[in-house]
Amino acid sequence: MADVMVVLGAGLVVLDYVIKFLALGVLPSNKKPSSAMAWLILILIVPLAGFLVFLVLGRTSLGRGRLARQREADAAIRAATEVLPSTTLSEPAYLPSMATLNYNLGALPLQGGNKIDLIPGYHDSIAAMTAEVAAARSTVEVEFYITAWDEVTGPFFEALVQATARGVQVRLLVDHLGSRGIPGYDDFAKRLDATDIEWRPMLPLRLLKGEFRRPDLRNHRKILVVDGKVAFMGSQNLIEPGYNKPKNHAAGREWVELVARIDGPTVSALRAVFAKDWFTETHERLAEQVSAAKPQSHPGGVTAQVLPSGPGYVTENNLRLFTALIYSAQSRISLTSPYFVPDEPLLYAVTTAARRGVEVELFVSEEGDQFMVYHAQCSYYQALLEAGVRIHLYPAPAVLHSKHFSIDDDVAVIGSSNMDLRSFALNHEVSMMLTGADIVARFRKVEDDYRALSRELTLEEWQQRSAWQRYLDNTMRLTAALQ
């Protein structure tokens, strides 16, 4: 027995060194230095446990079949958009290169003639979406990270059901884990099954069906397209503002959002993103339906461009656009993100802008709804404040969940993407770049409203926080880099 224990102990020691040796040569490949270093630290401290965690969470592969379908759809989109007319911009000087960057990354053109409405009210956006579905004549396409059929979204789902009774084809995509984490998901699924709505879970994790991948690769997009002519996109999920969780209701915690309603040519781009995700999940091609719709162009309307991003792309599309725009700013940058956990390029872009004289402000929640992400976010406040970034804390218990930013008087971006490592590397996201002084002024109105409600965090206040909070923030910052 003693000999067996000796052999087992020796084997564990050898395995310990083998894992550490392999980690040094394998982990840095195709990973950011910060991410590779975080994984190395974990594996060097707890080799066997760290290696097992890496096997589950260390790879961002979507699987061969899913990746092949996504690339097939991307190729079809590029082939279709190459023949479309694209709006050209001349001022400011950097915007044409931004449009080229977006097209090279996402294959969707810059298009003018859009009528854009910004909807900051949570209930107002659901009411607006419900009204469009109630008037639908041919198709409705719905794609949301978190979806629930509750007292707030009930009219929307009833409108979907009524649309199917009129012969409208309704397709619905919901993120599997994102929606499953909401109370009542099983009843929600049964309720959908009892309707004529065609629905599928995105990125499902079902071991018995052989469907498994890194569990935190999620589809985080929020898109609604009606008849191929009107679309909605932004930060808001399809659920009541307290997320159906008693602890949120008890605390009075509700999510604050911003949604864009689009009427114009850019609707086709958002529909192409939905069609790609539908094909990825169902193998059903919607190319003919997408190409057949002709959204109305509005003379003098807003120029816009859609940019999808996610782990299926070679590059981090959203991060590249965000950093490029921030480096191009000359006078003013306003950022709103519920989870601001930047990697080095984005942090350098933001702090460099502040140090070169650009007025930079960041809107975040006073209290976070996610413990680890919130403390990782807090670990960046010192560097931001020292660089001259003004941080505005939106008052608790509300969660400022809006995701948008504006640059000078020239451009704004809205979508589903946070400014964090997860949204850049792990989540499927969709962003929309909008140009022109009029639309930027409307974003500024939203930002002004946030500022009026918020309080500014000062460097002096932040330096008074406890040693324990500093330690906790820095520890969570390390875990955030495990991508």
C-alpha cells in the first residue's frame, strides 16, 4: 500500500511539472498577453485544477459545423453587399476610413436615408415594438439574449401570436443560457411550443444531444425586424425591467436602457445579421427573403452602418471600431457602458484621449449587478481618474444598462456591446455606427439626462477606499482576463 502511495505521489509531481511546462508553451499562442498571463498564473498556482478550468473555459471555438455555417453566411452577405450602392462620406476626414474598416470586418455597407428614433423609456420601447408587430404583414424576426413572457412583455408576445394567426411568419431566437437563467424558463418554452411561432435557442448547451462548447460563449444581440422595413436594436432585453427576480424587486432595482428604432436601408443589414444567426442555428437559408425586402429610403436621413462581432470572427470587430473612433476624437468623448472592463488597447485609447486634451466622460452604475464584473471595473477607476476622465455614477438601485457612445459632433455608436473583455472576445454582438450632427445631438440629450441624475466620482474620494476593496478589485480584474 505504501509503495502505491509513493508511486501515486510521484506521478502527481510529474503531472504537475508536465502541466506547467506545457502551459508555458501553449497558452501564449493566439491569446492576448494579459489573458495568457492570467491563465498561466492560475495554472502555476493550482496546476491540475487550473488545467481543468482551462479545458472548459479556455477555448473560444464555436465548433466546426457552427463555424462553417457562420462563414458560409458571411460569404453570402459579402457577395450580396458588394453590388449594393454605399454612401460616401467626406467629413470629418477620419469617417471614410471608419466605414471602410466596418465593411472589411463585417461586410455590411454604410447606408444613408435612415429615419432613426432613440427610445430611452423601458416600457416605451416595448410598446413601440409591440405596435410594429401588431401591424406586421409578412414577417417578424426576433432575436434577444434574454427573453421572458411576463406581465410587461405579455402584450408583445400576444401580438406575435396574433401575427401568426394572420399568416405572418414569426421567427424567434433566444440565447439558451441567457434566457434559461430567468425564473420560469421551462414554462416559457412550453408556452412558445403551444404557438405557431418558430423559435430556437441560440448556442444551446444540451449534453444529452451532444451540444456542448465553452458555456460562456453567448449570443448577446438584441434585434427585432418587422416586414424587412422597420427594425429595433440596442441594449434592452425582452423582459420586465427587474428581470423577474424577487431580490431586484425588493431592492427596487430596474434596468435603464436605450433602444434605436430604424426605418430605412440599414434595416436590411440588421436583417442579414438575424438571417445569419437563424441559419447557424437551423440550417435554413433566408437569403431570398432578405434580398426581396426593399426598405424605404428617407432623403436627408441619418447615415448608418451595422457591425456584427463575436468569436466566429478572426478579429474583435467591435473593439477595433471603438478604439479607432476614440483615437480619432478631437474635442469630446462620452461613453456609456454598464460593464467597463477594458483591455489594454481600449484603456490606452481612452486615457490617451484624455491626456491629449479631449473631454472624456464615462457613465457607469453606482452599484453593479454582477459582483465580479463590478469589482473588475472598479480596478480601472484610478487610472481613468488620474488621466482626467470624468466618471459619472448613475444612482443606485438602478442599473444603467445602456450601451452607446458619441465622438465630437460627428458620430455615435449604439448596440448590444459592453466595453468589456467578454463583449469583445466571447459574445456575439451587434453595433450600429451613426453619423451626423443631428443624431449626435440626440445622443447628447440622453447623456445630459444621465449626467443630471448622476454624481461625479472624484480621485480624492476614490483614494479613500479601503485596502480590502483595493485587493478585491484587483483580484476580480485578474479573473476578468481569463478569456
